[in-house]
Amino acid sequence: MSVHQPLVALAGNPNAGKSALFNALTGARQKIANYPGVTVERKSGRLFLSDGRPVEIVDLPGSYSLKPHSLDEKVTRDVVTGQLDGQRRPDVIVVVVDASNLNNHLRFTLELIELGLPVVVALNMVDLAKRDGLELDPENLSAQLSVPVIETVAVRRRGISELNAAIENALSGTKSDAPLPADLDNEDRLALLSVRAHKIARSAVKSETATRQWTRIIDSVLLNPVAGFLVLVGLLFLMFQAVFAWSEAPIGWIEGGMEALGSAAAAALPDGLIQSFLVDGVIAGVGSVIVFLPQILILFLFILILEATGYMTRAAFVMDRMMASVGLSGHSFIPLLSSFACAIPGIMATRSIRDEKDRLTTILVAPLMTCSARLPVYTIIIGAFIPARSVGPGIGLQGLVLLGLYLFGIVGAMIVSLVLRRSVTKGEGSGFLIEMPKYQMPRIRDVAIGLFQRAWIFMRRAGTIIFFATILLWALLSFPKTPVDSGISQVDYSVAGRIANAITPVVEPIGFNRDIALALIPAMAAREVAVSALGTVYSIDAEEGDGATLLGDQLAADWTLPTALAFLMWFVFAPQCVSTIAVTKRETNGWKWPIFMVVYLFALAYVMAGITFWLARAAGL
Amino acid sequence: MKLSNLPRRVPARIAAIDWDSLPPADGSRLRALGFEQGAFIETLHKGMLFWRDPIAVRIGRMTVALRTVHAQAIECEERR
């Protein structure tokens, strides 16, 4: 990207509708990366001026003030003050302000104006303000702030071309080289700014009538001490129900497509190494993973909608007191909920938790939430070992076992955070302090963009980490080739088999066999690889292929029930995912906590799998 | 009357805030959310299930959730 391309930064309070405005300005042309040296997500896109010149536009993390309270807010401050290494200072700042919340949002606007950069104010959500009985005077506001003020409704794309024109205008204006105010953090200065903000807000309001309080009416149900709790439980139930029910059909299509692709490749290629590589390695391995895309997308669809409507902070409110009893707060609810899809976005979402110890505890327990990558493992083992019997009206035994595995993870996380809060992350609770935005109809386009970004991240993971892990395993299993007529199985003779034979004695006491030991190694890359690994093991060993379809039957024949149960329990706890470990390292700035996490989770997995195995044995299963 | 004791649906005004009793970070966050002397405030919701914590208040035109620990530092007076 050219150095001379101008940079526009979008700043504003949380809940000002910044992301919607960013989407409206840039469309789907967005790039997600990290800020240099920090793990805060940097969303940037491109905007074209009337003469066709491109402008880079970056969506800064939402902030209440330039005095930072979280990692996110510190990035915002460092970018607009030009103090973030490797990130040039913006040429223009667009401040997004919620029209119905001028009183509060103008202080941050004033802070930004005082930095000396050209500023354009986007007076956003004017439609909601009007509906709320608030009539504003943008000319008056513009005169008092001495910067252009543009009325916008980002979700309806109103005022976007006017905003574009104002940005263009500001870019051609002169840039002052005035020094930064020296006392950015001074509370007295901030207090003065907020007095000024209130005065400006008051005079910019033309009329204010009693509000039509939709949000209040909805909240009286959703925040009711009893009804609110029941609604949340119902929503979560619906969400998990949907993850399984809605995904059945698309999973079938993907499986069908992969099978067709596999047989086409098998038919088109001559028997031999290349065919085996493509069919057993690449297609079977990657295919067994992208099968989970539908479930991940459904889960994220719910999370994105709940966030876009403004319900997420209510859910945090509902859960706060309960989470406080294990030493966490409502702030941890959203990260932990996201962790049911995948611990990686969950751990990244902990950045909004201001208290360091709260945040660390949440990161450490996030992998205990049953992520979607465990589903393939659970599904195949449950399908093979648990009879599809009904234990009550509409309650299947298989479903009950699956629910039990989820509960094991949740209860485990509660106990662990309780213990951590009394030992390694000891300290006072940070409390719970959060703005609850007005309810809003989610915009399909914004949800679609968010969903597309998640899908892309997942596919990239499937295409890289999982792809290479599968290939590596295939290679380790295929070489060296057994001598002809030796009578030794290929798996035993291969490099992977020899490694697994060395590990087997360690995992034998908890009921694991050689094949499991073998599957656990590549499953470090990603849990779901365990399934494709078992598939590869059995298909390489089998004389006539077709390993994938028979995997369940093969396991049922080879493993005992206690072994299968121990294997499930292992996956509830084991930190089988290098990406999670890597993201923990990034988010905690060092190796100390990821190592701690890996050690405690492996210890827990070993002990719990062992207990399960021996109890099941004792029970005569 | 402390905000933590303010009944629901009673329009009130913040009379004083005991900033010293709050951790500095929480204090400036409260300030950023518009908690200051003279601000109009009203308790909307109190607690979940059988707990009285956290509470949700209307401050200016915003709704903010906070725990009673913080609400105890905020002194209110009824607005008639």
C-alpha cells in the first residue's frame, strides 16, 4: 500500500454505531489484521474520493476517553496521537457520535478535536434520536465545535455521500502541527471538558419531548429478576438446539461433496502415493474439518445477532451475579459464550475486560467451554458407543451424553476459576460497569459481513494449520514403507507408529490404546484432527480403503466402552489446540500463562480420563 | 440516600460522589459514563433471581449497569 495514501480514522464511544458506519463507508472491502506489536484487531477498508483517489480508513476500537482503561482504548489513543510504532498517524479523524447521547459522547469528541487533527463529526442514529423525541440542530453543533457535523443513519446508509464529501474536504484542508496537549490524562481537564460538552449538548438540542421508551418496555421483561433469567436460558437452549438441528442438511451436502471429490480423484489418478496423498491425506483430512463450518456459522449467527440487537450486555447483566460467585463478572460472559464456538475469538473478546486478573482467569478457563472442534470427536464416539435409545419422551441417551459433556466443561470452568481466583489470580473483583445500548433491529448486511469474516478465518485455518497437520500425519504414517511380505502392519512400522508406541505406556493407565496415542499427536494442531487421524490410521491399515464411512464401526469393534468414555472425558479438558495456546501467548504477552494453562489442562484431562476409565471398569461397563 | 438504596422508578439527582472510596480506574470510568454531581439518575432494575446485584440505572439518556459496591459511593437526592 502506498505511503501517500491518506489515512482516515473512525473513532467514537462504544455503541455509537461505529462499525455500521464503517461498513457503510467501505462495503465489504475490509481487511482484518492486528495493530503492530499488539493483538488488538485492526479493521481497515478503502474509500474512494470523487476524483477516484483511494483513502485508507481504519475503524478504531470504541473508547470513552483518551485516558485509556483497556488495551483497546490504549490503541485508540496511541493511533490518534501518532504514538503507535509502525502505524502512521491519521490525516483526518471521523468522530462517530450517537445523536441521542450527545451529553456523553461530546466529551470524547472534544478530546479528539483538541489533538489538532482535522475532525469531521458524524452525528449518527439521528432517526432513533428523533423517534426518541429529540430534535437536534446540527448547524449549531458544528458552529460550537468548529468542525463539520454530518447527520447520518449508518444502518440505512443515509448521509454517507455527504460524509464522504466532508472527509474529502477535510483531507484537502491544512494540517496543524500544533503540539499535543500535555495533560491528556488529567482528571481536572477531563472534568472541564465534560462541563463544556454538557453545555454544547444542551444548546444543540432544539426540543426534547417525553421519550417513546421501547428500550424501557423491553428491558422491563428482559431485565426482570425472574423473566430475564428464563429468557436467557431459553435463548441459549434455542441457540444450541439450532446449532445441531439446522446444520444437519448443510453438513450432509459438504460430506456428499467431499465424498464425490474423493472418488473422482481416486478414479482419475492412478493407484499409488499421489492418489493416497490426495484422497486419504488432503481430501479426507480437510474435508473432515470443514464439515463443521455450518455449526460454527450458526453459533456465530446467534452471537452476532445478539450483539447487534444490544441484547449481549443484558445477558452480561443477567449473568453477572452468578459469575461473581466464582470470582468472575458479567464481562466474562460474552467471551465465554463465544468460546462455545471457538476459544480463539473468545480469548480475543476478553480484551474488553478491564481488570487484568479477571481477564487472565477468563482466558485460562475459556478452553474448558466445549468448542465446536470437539463436536466431531464427540459425535463419532457417541455414535459408535452410546446406543440411540430413548430415556424419556423426546430425550435420547446420545443427546443426554452430549449435554453431559458440555456440563462437565462448564462445571469444570467454574471450579477452576474459583480455585484460580483464590490462588494464582488472587485479587479483588473488578466489579461490573457497562453501558446498555438501546435495542436495535440488526441490519442483515452487517451481520452477513461479520459472518463472512468468521467463515473466512475458519476456512483459512482449515486450509493452513489443519491442512499441514493432516499432510504431516499422512507422511509420518506412510513412511517408511513396510518391507513386502514382512507381516508387520504399515502403522506399526511407520514413524508415527513408532512415536505412538513410545507414548502408549504413558496413556495406558487411563485406558488409551496405541491408536488413540497416535491420534492425540496430530490432534495437538486441532482437536478435530483426532477424527481424521483415526480415519487415516484405519484407512492406511485397511486393505481396501473406505475407512471414513466405517470409522464408527471400526472403533466400536476395537475399543471397549470404558476406553471410549475416557477418550471423551480427555477431550473435555485436554488443551488440544496449538492455535489456542498461541493466542493465549499473544494475549498474555509471554509464555508463562500458556504453559500454565497447558500443564493444568493436561493434568486435569489425565486425571479425569483415568477416573472415568476405572469407574466405568468397576461398574462393569 | 445512597444510590444502592434508591428505590426503583424514583427520579433523583446525584448529590455527591465519594471518589476516594472508588478504585481510580472505576472512578474515571464512572465519570466517562456521565456520573457526576447534578446528573439526573433513576434506578430501573435491581438484581437478578434472588440477588440484589447488579443494578441498572438511567443516567442522562443512557442506561448503565453497575454493582452495588459502586452504587454505595454515590449519594442521591430525590427530585420532585
